[in-house]
Amino acid sequence: MFVLLVLALLIGLLVARLRGGTLEALGRVRVRLGWLAGGVVLALVIAAFVDSARTVGWIAAAALAAALTAANRRVPGLFLLFFGLALNAAVIGANHGQMPVSTAAISSAGVERDDVASSRYYTLADHDTRLRVLGDVVPFPFWVAPSVLSAGDVLIVSGVALFAGLAPVRANRTLRARGAERARKRRQRQRAAATTDEDGPADDTDADADAREGLDGPPAATRRPRRPAAALPAGRPADASSSGTSTAASLTKEPGRRSDP
């Protein structure tokens, strides 16, 4: 199982690299409540080394994986990982902490029957086995380490491969999109700054014109026309001014003449 997980991880990373994904992008994948992944690994370690806590360890691993999946629904592969852990926890818990193994699958994979019979982690499947279909029934005759897999194992391996193959690609595309958006905003700011610099002298000229207009007064087209002076009314005021003017002139011309009584 461990060898298969490593192979799935390497193959997934290779596929991601061919599709443009990078390890740097994979390192920037944001996983919420990432400490739950450490809890899953710890629960599986406890289940592997503590016989009395094997069932509890698998159940705890499945529960933590469920919480991790719920918090990271967009991360590829996590749902398969959770579902596989849940299936393995169910079949192990139903068979007193041991995984039932099909004898036919053992023969097909090339695994020694005695190794399975003497293991504390596995038991040979028989008519008393519960949830037999969820046990190790899928032969995997790999020449390095032949094994028999369960439905849960297949889902777990698929989840790891899916995460390694898709997460770097999606993360790299997201980083590129963000970089393009930042570059577009930077170009917009530069164009706006250039436009402002070009309009600066015109704005100063308009300001100077406004200042001159304030000193010289409004332009002729906007000045208010003067009201014409009212004409003098005809009649006595005009005669009075005329007689007064003629009398003053006569006195000026003949200063020594007396007026008749």
C-alpha cells in the first residue's frame, strides 16, 4: 500500500509537470485547517502500532478526513481520500480491527498465504467475514511489492494521484491569472498618470486665464450694459435754466449798467 501511494504521488506530479504545473505552485495551494491532515496521519499511525486502538484509529482518521474535506471542497482528491478512509474504517471495525483478505486475490497477486494468515493486521476472508466486498479483494501483482487492495485503498490512492496531478496545474493557472491582473492594473495606472501629465499645462493655462479674468473683470460679452440717462422733461426747468444762464451772461458783459426802476 505504501509503495502504491508513492507511485501514485510521483505519477501525479509527473502528469502535472507535463501540463504546466510546478512544485512552487503546489506549495502555494491554500489548505484550510491543514493541521487536520497531520491528525489523519497520526490516527493511522496509532491504528498501525496499537492493536487495541486499531478500529478507533481508523474511525478517527475517517472523521478528521471528513472535516478536512468539508473545509476544502475545491481541493481535488480530498473527497476520494475521505471516502476511502471511511470504507476501510467500516470494514476494519466490523471485523474486530482486522482487514479481511480474499484468498482468490492472494493467489492472483502472488502474495504468500502464510504471510496473511500470520499478520495481526489482516485475516483470511471466510463465510463469517462482514462487509466482505469492502475487504482486500483487488489483486495488485506489482513485481516490487505485490499486494491486495480494498475498495477504500483504491479510492485513497486515486485521491492522492488526483491531488498531485491537478492541484499544481490549477495553482499555477491561478498564479498566472493574478499576475496578469496585476500587470493590467499597473498599465492602467501608468496610462492614467501619463494622461494627467499631458493635461497639466493646459490646466495651468486655464487657471491663468481665470485669474486674469478675475482682475480685468468679466469679458465684454458678459458685462452688464449701462442704463441710458433719463431725458430732461420739457417745460419750466429748461426755461429756468435758460433764463438763468442769459441773465448771468448779461451781467458779465455790462457790469456798469443799472437796471431801470
